[in-house]
Amino acid sequence: MCSTSSGTATGTVLLENARMRVTEWRFAARGDNTGWHRHAYDYLVIPLFDGVLDIDLPDGTRVQANLKNGIPYDRQAGVEHDVISANDFECAFIEVELLEPAQTL
């Protein structure tokens, strides 16, 4: 993820190599956020909780993402947003960025 503004959530890189970067994003309290950023790579997210994240979009809209522990979702490069915790408890997710282009078989 390439941040354009600083947020209050904590990002900790757990693994990085030529193929991927794995980051844990931890939100200590409701309202903690990643900060505005645009994804330079395709990525997937693995929630470590059941709950809700608010997603602010560049056009000024806010959408809610209902997440389930261990159920991943993926997005393509170019996504721009700010992710905000809407939970009254500490929560986290794992983000896996795919640093290599997809290979055809």
C-alpha cells in the first residue's frame, strides 16, 4: 500500500520478498484509520475479526464492509480509499500485496 496521508491504525510488515508483502493492520479503537492511500498492487485482505469497517472513497461517499473472521476478499491495483474501524473493540486484518504480475499457465 502506498500511503498519501498518515492514519492512526498500525501497519506492521510481517513478510516481504520479491513476490509479496504481508502486512498486519491493527485498529486499537473505533475511528482508527489507515489514512488515504492508493494500492499500487493487486491485493487480498484476510479479516481477523467479525465486524465492520467504514471505507471512505474519493468521491466523498462512505460504504460499510461487513467482515467475517478468516473470509478473504481481493481487489485490483488502483483502489484509493481510507479504511476506518467502526467497531467498539480492537480489530485487525492481514493484507497480502502481490508484487509480481500474474503469470499465465
